[in-house]
Amino acid sequence: MTWATGAQTRIPPDVLNHVHAHDVAGSLAMMPVGQALAAPAASAARVLLVPGARSFADRAAALLIRAARGPVRVHTVRPAPAAPRPCPSGPARTSAG
């Protein structure tokens, strides 16, 4: 499950925007740290192997968490009400008389 799907299905709608704002702010704040750490690790073998191994380990560890294997929706979306159907006999007729 991706972060976006998990957030939209498990976080109540009234705080979802607040959570997303913190997510973006944290991602932007850590970008220079990631760039600084990438420079020393720039040998060809480590650039490909270390992130690949880390990615595999992260996903394997996530599967150990029971809530990640079977997420529960916090809220459900209700379908829109159906449009009224036209009368099968047509419009009402008035007698001119």
C-alpha cells in the first residue's frame, strides 16, 4: 500500500490536510540531508546495492506489522443519492372543459 492510499483511507478527513502538510514539510526539510549523505556513498556498487537492500528490508519489515497487512478504513464514502425517475405514464394531463 502506498503512503497516499494509506493516508486517505486511514486518516479522518478533517485532519488529512494537516497530516499531508506535515508530510510535505518533512520531505522538503530532509532533502538536503539526503543529498549530503548521497555524495559520500557515490561509488557505483553502493549506489545500486545499498538502496536496493534497504528498500527490500523496509518492505519485509512492514509485512511484520499486522496493521500493514490488513488495513481498516476509518471512513467510508457514501454514494450520491439517485436522481428521481420520471413518471412512466408521462406528465399529468388536465382536462379542458
